[in-house]
Amino acid sequence: MKKYFFLFVILFLLWLLTSCGGAAPVEEPITEEVPAEEPAAEAEESPYENPPESISPLYVHEESIWKSNIIDLCWENPNQNNQADRVLIQSAIENTWEAVSLVDFVGWGACTPESKGIRIQLSDEPPQTKGLGTNIDSLENGMILNTTFNHWGCVDVNGNRVPCIFPYKGYSREDYIRISAVHEFGHALGFAHEQNRIDSPSWCDLQQGADGTMPIGGWDLNSVMNYCNPQWGGDGKLSEMDIIGVQRVYGAKRIEKERKKFDGLFEKPHFGE
Ligand SMILES: [Zn+2]
């Protein structure tokens, strides 16, 4: 009996170590990295040249997957000044995660103390989610998104953080909002950083934040969840594997219009219904 108790304690400690629901927020290293100007130095090792045969994208934290595809969402601090930015964020999500899967974020109004689901605070700090998937369910300020970028997002030639003046390295302020929102919503759906996977190549050593539990299939350099993506944040556009990944977890959108748009992808045999 004692043996089982120790086994349980060890398993519990392991769970604590790997859990994303802990105190440490999933802070964004894009703080330091973004936007990447050049691909990683040892690009010749890039998986582009040896594409994995199996495709099973994203790094899912299985226990944090939402039970329903319909997920409540609210803003902690909506006001007139950030209205256009909120519209932009909503549109970015509608055109990515929601466009290809059955995920439907509903509400988008002001939070109340009782609000459930994802609660977004707009604040000039590193974009982050304070856990993966359902770990931020009903959590006040569970997701932080930045729309002003005076204290995060840009550095001078010496690497010191400075208020952003856009365009910055070819990005507009709207690009920053859109790209970081798509990434953070990936976390909110239960996806960890792709580069945290154990099969991440050695040149990609930007591991950060909570790990997933299901690193199956090929590592995806193009994922919006991969800091090593030579295109910062995948430019806020889901990679082919991101699309397949979110569809595998939450179901594929099958309406005719979307089917046409993603026709090539729907032909792949890997899709579940
Ligand atoms: Zn992240």
C-alpha cells in the first residue's frame, strides 16, 4: 500500500511540474524575440527540408480541452478607446480558429464578476494566458492582450525596450494585435508552445510556458504556436497543421463555403468528422 502511495506522490509531483495550471503565467517570449528578422541560423536543419510523414499538429494539453465548442468570452475593460481594437481581435479569431473549426467564442461583451469562459484584459504588458484551455475558465484577467505597445513589443538597437513606433520592422500596430491574439487564443484552446515538444529540434531552444501532453506526429515549424517560426507568430495565419490540429480536437467546420476555401485540406485522410 505504501508503495502505491509513493507512486501517487511521484506522479502528483510530475503532474505539478508539467501542469500549465500552476502559478506561473504563460508569458510570451515573443516579448524578447519579436519580430524575428531572420530565420534561425541553422536553417539547413529545418524540418522544411524533411517534412514529417505523419501530420498531427499542435501540442495539446488534453485535460484542458473545453468540453463544449461554444466558449464564453468577455472583456474586462471595454471602452470607447479600445473598441476598434476589440473588433479587430474578434475578427482575427473569426478568420482563424473559428473559421476552420467548430469552436465558437460567444459573448464578446463586458465581463461581470460571474462571467465564465475566457476573460480578456487589454493592458500594455506582454500578451499572455494564465494557463492553457479550461485552466483559465472564469479566471479574471485569464488572458492579457496588448493593443498599445508602449511597454512591450519593440526594442532599440541596444536591445532596450522602447515604446513602439509603427511600422516596426514591417509590422503595423494592427499586425501586432492580430498576430498576438491568434497565438494567445491558441493557448486558450489548450495548445502549448510547439517548440516545447520533446521532439523539437535542438536549434529551436526557446522553450517556455506550460507543456502539452500529446506531442503526436510531426513538429510544425510553421505553427502560430511556434516561436521558432521564421515568420513571427506565423503572421497570425494558421498553418496547415494548426488547422488540422484544431479540427482534430474541436471538430472541422463543414459548411460549404469553408469547405471550398479549405478544399485541399479536407481531402487529406487524417481528418476526423
Ligand atoms: Zn505563447
